[in-house]
Amino acid sequence: MNALDWTTFGLGACFGLVMGAVFFAGLAYGMRFALRQARPLPVLLFSAAVRIAMLLAVGWWVAAQGAVALAGFALAFLVLRIGVSTFVRPAAPKAITPWN
């Protein structure tokens, strides 16, 4: 029976949380900056390329540490993504007013 290496899993999870926070902070900053520009598409494309490249580079390094570290990285990133998405989602209106 294989034992799970919790230290490696924790290392991957820490990197996943940090990279998730950097990824979504970069997304927020990129969106704010792009929406102030006359031509936002180049800013959004550059922001996405940098964020994706950073995430893949760190993920590649974590994957080199082993599958357990990669699982921790992916799980931490996913949990952070769900938490951030839940936090920034606008609240539903309390009462729907008829339009007519």
C-alpha cells in the first residue's frame, strides 16, 4: 500500500494557493486597466498570456516534484477559484419588481 506524502502534497497546495491568488489578482488588475483603455483587447490578451504562462511554468515545476504535489497544486487552485468566484459573484436581488 502506498502512503501519501503529505509534505509534498502540502508543498503543492501552498504553491497552488499562491499561484491562484496571483492569477486572480492579475485578472482583477488586468480587467480594471483594460477597461480604462480605448482599445482593451491587446491589454487583455497580454494579461491572459502572462498569467497563463506563469501558472503553467509553476505548475510544470510542481509537477516535477511528483504527482502528489501536482494534485495538491490543482486542488488548492480549484478551491481558491471556487472561493473567489463565490465571493465576487453579485448577490441576487431581494425582490423582483415587475417591469410593466
